[in-house]
Amino acid sequence: MSMSKVIVTARSFGKTNDEAEQLLREHGCDVVRINAGTEAVEQQVRREIVDADAVVAGLEEYDADVIASARNLKVISRYGVGYDKVDVEAAKARGIAVTFTPGANGDSVADLAVTLMLSAARNICYMNRTLQRPSGLEMYQKTLGVIGVGRIGKGVARRCRGFDMDVLLYDAFYQDQEFADAVGGKFVDLETLIRESDFISIHANLNDSTHNMFSTAQFRAMKSTAVLVNTARGGIVDEDALYDALRDGEIYAAALDAVADESNEANNRLRELDNCILTPHAGAATREASAKMSLMAAQNVVDVLESGTCANLVPPLR
């Protein structure tokens, strides 16, 4: 029986232990690792995917052309919860399953979101760099706005209840009233959340309706003392408008774990600003999250190759 070729591009896959890769090998998979080097990951993917049966995918793009070139591909297993870099409809049209790892990195990302709130509010990065002591903001008994009330958004809301914060919630698709009651929060429309929140934490998917969800009008509607945190996807925030808002004091600070062009993050002009923190899409960069995501992504591959489906297919496009 021939082995199934599985290419792995996710850099942190199996980083903490070899359990996930061993699972693939035990189920007859030949694992081919792709890493950035002299040749870009995207170019290597285009070459290797032609005869691959599965991909454990990182943040590179899988558009219709890439998918069409894959003669044997049965599953694109996203290492993470976002799948905006995968043309899901093109994959479905060719009978290719697209899976993700819901919940595996939830605690890790929620931890970072709260860390970024505190760091931005208290100017931690600026103080570390300059050893000056600017006046910051407290989080205690302020108002938190959570956009996207899935596992991660809920985790942030739970953590912030420890700061006795009022919690405003917005989700375009589903309102979990039982959860809102449990954290003493309430669902409101997006405009109300933007206007009334002291801290806004974004946990929405990137799609046509959320692209540039935060732009000039939204920043002008926010409090001048507000802090914006985005640990979701870069395209949700209009970075040019954010730069202007931070420079002109329309909002107090921002912290982004995702930017629109992550390949050129070092040259992002938001880094010029003392009231903006950038981190390199590190929300899931903990040992615990890496281990859980690796094992789930590997199991998704095994399930699809052996049964044609799995429990973690991406939700229908909305």
C-alpha cells in the first residue's frame, strides 16, 4: 500500500513534541516539511502540492490556481482557526475538505489579548525602551467591548471579569445569551460597542463584511481614551486610518497581533508610534497551544484520509 504524502508548512507544527508527526506516520503518511529558506514557502508549496494527498497549512495562501494544480489533494488542514487564506469554495468544488483546529489555541490567544490590553494601557513597551514614566490607564471597572463571541472572545470576557469590567458583546451571527448572563454582559449593536467601550478586543473572522471594519469613522466614534486590540486578522483594521487616529490622539492606543501584510511587518509604519504595539501573530505561540493544534491538525488529516470527513470541517461560508 502506497504512503500518503502530507506536506507541512505550519512552522510550529510538532515544535514541542513529535506526537503529531508520529500520529501521521503511524497512519501511513510520508511527512514532507516545508520551511522558509532560500526559496519562499509559497513557491515550495506550488511544487510539492502537485502530488500531495494532504497539507497541514500555515498562513500561506491557497487560491484557486494552487488548488487546481493539486492532482491528489484530499484535505487542507489549517493549523489554527482562521481559514481566510484558503479558497474554500474552490476546494469544495474539487472535493477537497478544509479543516481547522477550533478551541486548540483559545486560551493562548485570550491570554495574549488581555496582555496586550494591559501593555497598551500602561505603556509597558514604551517604558521598557525609554525608562520614562508616562501616565497610563487603568482597566479596573472599565468597559470592555468584545467583537466576535466565539471561544476566544468568550475567554477574553471571562478573564476581564476579574477586573470587574462591564462587558459589551457583539456577534454578527449568534448571540449566546446564557454566556452573556454568566459574565454579566450584554449584546449590543456594533455602533454602541464602539462608542461606549474603553477597551475593544477583536475576535472576528476576516471576510467581506469585516474587511476594514475599523476605519476612520469608527476611530472618530471611539473614546479618546480607548484602547483597540486585534488578535484576529489584519485586514479587519484599516492600518492607514489607525495610524492617523493614533498620531492625532483620536484614540489612546492600539495593540495588533495581526497586520495586513505580515510578510513585511518589520517595515510597518505603525511601529513608528509610541502608542502602538505590534506582535508577530504570536497569539498561539505557547507550548500548550502548539501541542494541541498540532495533534488536532494531524488527526484531521488522518480522519479525512481514512473516512472522507472529520468533526472539524470549516463552517459553511456566510
